[in-house]
Amino acid sequence: MLILIMFNRKWFLTTILVIIGVGMLVRLGIWQLDRLEQRRAFNARVAEQVDQAMLVLDENTISLDLIEMEYRSVEVMGVYDHGEEIAVRNQAWRGLSGVNLLTPLLIPGSEKYVLVNRGWIPMEDAAPENWSQFEELGIVTVRGMIRLSEIDADYGGVPNPTLQTDQERLDLWNFINLERIGAENDLSLLLVYIHQAPDGEETIPPFRTLPELDLTEGSHAGYAVQWFTFAIILLLGYPFFVRSQTNMPQS
């Protein structure tokens, strides 16, 4: 009897909306469970790489599948090409605004370069004509973390500027797109870059910090329970509401 009432002319539209609402709430719960599985898979992959021995990047290891090694510790020796240096905008260090300086490093015994995020410099030195003071000449040893190229800006982020002519060079970038950086600077860049680690107590820029890795599961499980609970409340509560509005006797 109650089911017939819920689908009569008076309640039909409301009942359909409730069914749609329950479906949407269940779908949101499933989406959060999917996000949880993705987070767990990401955490497992990152933890595996963090636990690996440091990779020595040289002419013998550049052919490895470096893209699968994101977040692994890495060491490389080589010579910087400061003439092809770039910077990434909107970077902060201890609450101060500035840019991160990125320099291609030629790997000995090869024609390959790896881009190194050498760290933060203050905003007053963000213009390319000021970068020479931060040059490191000769053979250097860099230790840090393998990171991947970014194809697009983060959600809500600003895309990299588009050059107007082939003769222009983009010095200040919004995110690190290695394919485009290599093409515009005519460099054979690896499709990973190195986020350089701090080397003791740094007193002059570039100042370096490694990204903090959050390997928790986040709030996805809690959100999933929340959406499923809302779905149950709506599914079970709606018939009681209809009964109360139609003065049907309790069975």
C-alpha cells in the first residue's frame, strides 16, 4: 500500500527525486572508495621507491625506466649548462616569495641532460640577468629525488605562456613541462628531473627543500561511510515521511 502511495500522482515526482538522490549518494561513496584504492596504490609505489637504494645516474643508467622511479633517491655528476637555465614562478621558502632555479646538467659520456631543480631564490633575483651569481662551475655532484614532468597545470593553475615567435625563449615557467622545455631550448632532456636535496645548513641561496610525502590514506574512507550513511537515511527515512504525511496506520 505504501509503495503504491509513493508512486501515485501526488508523490511520484518526489519519489523519483529521492531515488535519484540515493543513487547519487551511493555513487559518491563508490567514488571515494575508488579514490582510496588509488591513494593506497600511490602510497605503495612511493614507499617502494623511497626504500630503494640510491640510483647513480650516469651513461649506463639513463636508459632505465626512470619514469617508474619517481621519488627514488638519485645521485648524478656532471656539468651545468647555465646558458639554458630557467625558473619556475610562485615558489615560497619560509613564507617568502621567489622562484625555483632549474639548470640542465650534462651527464658525462652521453649527450643527455637532466634538469635539476637547484632550489629557491628570492623575488628580487627572479630576472634572468641576476642568475649568474648562483652559477656552479665545473663538475658538480647532485643528490636529490627523481620527479616527473608535468604536462598540464594543476587544477586551477595557470598554463605556461605561449611563445609568439620561434626566436623567443621562455625563461619563467609556471610548471615543469620537460618535453616543451627541451624542445624550446634544443636540449636532449631526460623526461624526469631531479629535485635537489639540501646539503647541510645552507646560508645563501639557492635554498633547497625536498617535498614532504604524505603517505596516509587521507579522508576517503570516512567520506565513503558518510555518503553511504546519507543514502541509507534517505532511503529508509523517505517512506516514514510519506507515511506520516498520509496518516497511514503503523503496521
